[in-house]
Amino acid sequence: MLKYFRSPENKKYLLFVNLYLPLFFAGLVGVYVKASLLNGYWLSIARLIDKNTVPVQVGLSYFSLDIIINLFLVPCFFVVVAFFFFKRIALVITTLISSLLIVFYFVQLRVQDEIGQYASSSLLYEAFLFVMNDTAMATGYVNGSAIIKLLLILLVTVLCSIILYIADKHESLTRLVRAGQGALVGVAVVSVAVALFFYPEKSSGLYQAAVHKIMLSTISEEFVSIYANSSLDKSLADYRELTKTPDDITNKAVIASEKGSNVLYFIMETGPADTLPDGVTELVPDELIQNSLIAEQHHTTYPYTSDSIFSLLSGFYPEGRRRLVENGGFKQHRGVFAQLSDEGYETGAYVPSMYNAEVDEKMLYQFGFNKIFVARRSAEKRIGFSLAEESVLGISQRVFFDDLPFEQRRLEYLREILFYDLYTLEKMKADILSTLRGGGKFAHIYLPQIGHGPWFKIGDISSQKEYGRLLMKLQSVWLRDIVLMLKNEGALKKTIIVLTSDHGVRTKSEDLSLQVGTISSYSFHIPLVVYSPSGFMAPVVTQEVTSHVDVESSISLLLGLQSDIGVTEGVPLWESAPDRQVYFFSNKYGGAEGFYDGQFFMNNIITGIQYKNTTMKFPTADLIILKQEEKDFVLNRLDDFRYLHGAIMFAL
């Protein structure tokens, strides 16, 4: 037997087997990625194929491409590369490649489990920056048992390679090792043979390999723009026809009603409207409620802070944001803050932290902010602490109360987040006072971070939504402090105040009840209040579906910066009609996209399945669209939107 293994004609074969085995373990993880994906959508698929169950042969065909790619194509490719280019250290190379693949699959598996989509390279990069910037917050997204499983499979892979290396040096281990090699290779060969036998005729949806979907998500462009040949005016007209939005407004009395007023945007982090049983009014200070517009059915455009802020400041949906920012921003279109800066306003963005400065900070400057204050960068931390500590203690008593327990393991982190939020708040208040007392005007945006998920567990309660509600109420206390300051300075009646959230809950770590892979009310439905003492002489409540793209044109009209809707993808908040189309995107951060057109339509990107419902919830397979004409309606509307959106935004 030993002579067989020692023969020159078999040594190359054995070397190939040695190089293959570490990659076999990476292949198993790749197949498991598909199994994990199917676990989430199995009932929906079963409903489509069979009313009761999924036939065995159909189930096997789901895994055919995954098995062929993970246990044959990928390992063979890397074995050949290692053998011909790194022959002396070939086993080390394949072990390293296998380990890297396992880690990569693990990350993508965790991302898909958390948000319902595989991560793009840009999202992975921003996640890395997020972890480096705020490790304590990032640990809330890490699953300890998953880390243990990752370490175990890596350990097995490395040990396997070590045993193979030792076996080549010690003939006494050869028979045992070769038996193990034969068993594993046999499993791989049988698996590939079965996969070829059940090779699927279909190539879409869940029949596609999960690794293929991962690679497409990783290397794909954030946005593929389609440039139209028609003029900007024609593209705008076509867009308004598609979305059923007017090109003029009916309530002209509000135009320029707030000319010369100050502007304040108060943007809560991760604040879904679903956490407010009594509605947004419980967050609105009494001094504002009588002169406010309240949008009961307001939505973000994307469950990601940078994208939602882009929509608030531009009046456009965020697809293509990164490319636009990297190319220098809009060349023609000037938003509210840029125009106010031109008019001599002090324009400032006040943020506790900014982990992706190379994109987000550039974006804020492009939108006309002449000051960007980031608390974590400030050298005045010692001064800020004395300024903010009293507020920390006072607000803890007013909102959390002394008798409400708190998870002690995160108490210090809570104090840290409160410090930076309040330090930022006090800095903005000081700048506002300085501007007002100097006879100037301000236009600021404040983005506290205390509401960032996973939410702090406050009080003797077990409801995630109640935690979110308490954190939003905490921030409403801060807003009231600003309101009282403006009132004392005689500036409240000359200030527009926008209170809203960037987005809602978007990961399973933030709330296990979240259904990922869909557009959901919990992720998109957020509160919105616009205080305008001259524009709204009495409370105005709209029940129509509105979006972040509507805020920019609303504020612009109130300030008299324009006399009609202008170049925007939104409409004034008070002009939204029942039959209007509103779009929702979470392609890279949720794996779904959709729109409202009398009812809610959704397309799951991974499965290629379309849904519809009267509400923004898609919990069961009963909501799957089966008729081809309805499926085409959903997909065609999304394609038409992208065509016109790209034509408009990149023409500006």
C-alpha cells in the first residue's frame, strides 16, 4: 500500500487531494449559507411550488448550484492556482484561502441574517469604520455563539492542514490520513454527482447559488444610472406622470410665509413611529403643537442614516448618493441650506460622531453647511464635560426616573453616549445664542445618537418598542430645552423646526421581531412634525403617505426660496395625494425595494418574489403575487423609476 502512495504517478494526485481538503471545509460553509437563506424563505417557496410541502427533488435542486460551486469549481480553481504558482507552500496557501473564505462567508451569513441581504463592499467598509469608531456600540450586533462556531470551523480547517503536513513526514499516519481523505473526497464526489443529477432548469430566485448572490452584492455598483436622451424638463414631466405628483401647488398662501426665519432640523436616530402608541404628539413640546403640520404616514426613503439625510437635504431618493457625492455633488441644484448660506445664514451640522467622514462630511459641505461640529473630535472635552454633566443627571431623573432600573453592563456606555449627545447639543445652543444676539440667523441640523440600536434597556419592561419610545421621549426633552431657549430669546416665532427620525429598526439585533428581507413599517414609518408659526396658523394633520423627499421642497416654499415645486422628486407635505406613488429602498440594507400606489408593493431582491398588501407589512406567503401581469407591474414600475431618477439626478 505504501508503495502505491510513494509512486511518482500518484504523488501529484495526492498533493491535489491535500490541497483540496482545507477548501472542502470552506465549501461546506458556503453550502450552509444557502441552507440558512432557505430557512428564512422556505414557507414562501413551498407555497409557490406546492400547497403542502416541497418535493425532495425540488429541494435538492435548490442546492445543486451551491454544491457544484462550493465543493468543485471554487476548490479546483484555488488548488490549481496554489499548485502551479505556490508549489512549495501550496498547502499553506489553500489553508489561508479557505480560512479567508470561511470568515467572508461568516460575515455575509451574519449580515444576511441581520438585515435580509448580503453586504456590498461599500457597506462592509462602512461597517468596519463603524466598529473602529464605536466598538462598544458595535458589540451589540455580535452574536457570541456565532463567533464560537466560526472559531471552531477555522480550528478544524487549520488542524486538518497540520495533520496532512505531519502525515507527509510520518509514514505511520499515512493509512489513517488517506482513509479520512478518501471519505471526505467521496462525500464531495457523491454530492456533486447528486447535484448534477438534480441540476435545476430554472436559474432565478432561490435556485441561484448563494455564493453567486454574495459576489454580486459585494462587487456590484451601488447604482447603475440610465441616462435618458430627453431633456431635464421632459424627464421631470415623465417622472411626475409616473408618480402621479403635481407640478404646481394648490395652497399658495404658505409661500414665503416664513421668509427670513431660522431653521432647525432635529433628527432622532432609529426612531420608528411604531413605538409611539399615542402618535408623534407625545414628542412635541406644547409650545409647538398649535402651529405644526403632523404627517401621520411619513416614511424614510432608506433605512440608513446617510441615505435618509441625503433625501431630507436634497428632495431626492438616495440611489446614486455615493457616486454623486464623490463626483462633487449637484452642479445646478442647490438645496435649502446652501441657499440660506448664500443669504448669510450661519449653517451648521452638529453630530456627536462621524465614522465615514470621507463621504458624509463631504456630503454635508456640498449641501451648504459652513460649520460641521463633531463632538468626538473636539479638543474641548474637559470643558464640555462640565457643561453637559448637569444635563446628564437632570435628564436622567426627569425621563428615566430614579426608580427605573437599567442594565448595569451598559451604564458607562450610556453615560458616554449621553455625554457626546449633550456636549453637541450645548455647543449648538451656544452657537445659536451667539448668532441671535449678534443679529444673525441660523440654519442648523442636530443628529443625536442616543437612539441608535440596539436600544438601551431602560426600566422594568420587556418590550423593545417601549425602550425605543423612552429614548425618543428623552430626546423630546432636549428639543423642549431648545424651544424654551428660543422662546426666551424671542426667536421661536421666527424659527421653522423639523422633528423627525432618520429611519426605524433595520436589524435583528435591534429587535428580534423584525422581519428582514422586506420593506416594513417598523423600518420605514417614522414621525414627522414641521413647526411653522406663520405657515400653519392651526394644527395641520395629513394622513396621506409622505416621504423624506417631501421635506426639502416644503421648507423651501415656506422660506420663499422658490415659488413652485421646482426640481425635486417630492411634493410639499400638504400636497401629497391619495393616488401618489412613493418609493422605498433597502436594496443594500434589507434586500428589498417597493412602492406605494394605493397599496404597498414589494420586491425581494434575493428571492425575486413580489408581494402586495394594504399595509406596509408582508408577514405571510398569502401576500405573494402569483399573476404574471402583477409581477410585471411591480418590476416595471421600479425599472421606470430608476430610469427617470438617473436621468434627473445626474443631469443636475
